[in-house]
Amino acid sequence: MIPPRRNRTEQRDYDRHVYKDRNLVERFFNRLKQFRRIATRYEKLARNFISLLNLTCAYIWLA
């Protein structure tokens, strides 16, 4: 749900509420990727990676 450009000859409809939610999710993932350990996935085991991901998400949520 990306809004069309203003100079487009035929404007198409988009849902503003869905676009706001999409923007929120994209900004969250950008914030999550700022943590180097998550972005490069240093953890070998899936359970360790998920645990670190949960910890990072909680840190972002509280900050």
C-alpha cells in the first residue's frame, strides 16, 4: 500500500491506515537492524538468536 506520486496522471486509491501501519513496521525493523549482533546474526543456534531477538525487541519497546 504505497501512495502514488503526485505527478501521476491516473491516481490510484490507497488506504492511509494500512500505510501508517506499514511505515511503523518498517521503522521497527530499521531500528532492530541497528543492533549489529542481530543484523549479522552472530548466534549460531536458533534458540539463542530468538532469545536475543526477544531481548532486543523488549529493549526497543521500553526505550
